[in-house]
Amino acid sequence: MKSVEELKALREKALKELSIRDNENKTRIVVGMATCGIAAGAKPVMNAFVEEVAKRNIQDVTVTMTGCVGICRLEPIADVIDSNGEKTTYVKLTPEKARRIVAEHIVNKKPVIEYTIGAAEK
């Protein structure tokens, strides 16, 4: 690196290559992957979301992870955030539930109400 301009060019290139930054007009599935989530089974849930989205060749959905969501007793947790920013929080997930969420919520646009945080609190 010999100049600030080179550093700026390198930064611009790196940002363009990061597809995770390109969430505009995409639905995001965000899985809680802190130690509490992983201990509760979040890793197989995350894998199920990734595999199901890939199997169905869904292009406008990204699956990412986050740290602790703060309600450890309801882990594994995932948020589905649509392109308008509307968030649905799913709790006590399993890989089977993750696949159903992709089929019903992502593909058919019908949230799976019985897996949401509101239903879990009843």
C-alpha cells in the first residue's frame, strides 16, 4: 500500500464482493448462533434453512447468523425479515420446522403462526 487512494480502491473492491451487504429487495433469514443457540440446536436449524433455500433455488433470500438474541429459553430462534423490513420471529426451532418455514413463509408468503414467538408465549 503506497497511498490512501490504493487503500480506498481496495476497500471499494472488498465491499462490492461482499454479497451479504446486498440485502436490498431480499428476504433475510437470520438465525441466532450464540453459544446458547448452538447448545439448543441452532446449527442443524441453520443448515436446514441453507439447504432448503438452495434445494428450491430461491434467489431472493439470504440466510445469515447473528449472536445472542436475548431470549435463550426459546432457542433456537430465527427471524424472517422481508424486503419491506417486516420481521417474524420463530422460536424453539428444529430442522423440520425450518424446512416448513421455507415452504410456507418464504415460498407461499404465509407465516407459520404456531412457531412464532407470540404462539410460544401462550
